[in-house]
Amino acid sequence: MADELDGMTTFVAVAETQGFRAAGERLGVSHSAVSQTLRRLEERLGVALVRRTTRSVHLTEAGKRL
């Protein structure tokens, strides 16, 4: 349960800040930890929530619905 809540908290931070680094700063963790937590959430849900590029992060349709 804690992992699920951490994943959701991380997803919300990424969605609101539109970046892993800014989300990490907000949450007090590294951008790498944000990326790993979000990846685990996506694996549990079986759907991609964000599109990652080297310069940006965008929500997928599933991420927008969530």
C-alpha cells in the first residue's frame, strides 16, 4: 500500500511540475528516484503514464485521465 501511495504522490508531482528534476526537488528525492518510482507505478498499472524525452515529460492519455 505504501508503494502505491508513493507512486501516486510521485506521479502527481511529475504531472504538476512537468519534470522529474522539479518533482524530485518538491519531494526531497533525486530525479532518478522519481523516475524509478514512476516506472514501478506504470508497471503495476500496466500502462504508460508519461512520455519521456531527454528534454521533456508529457502525460499520455492514460496519465491525463488518472
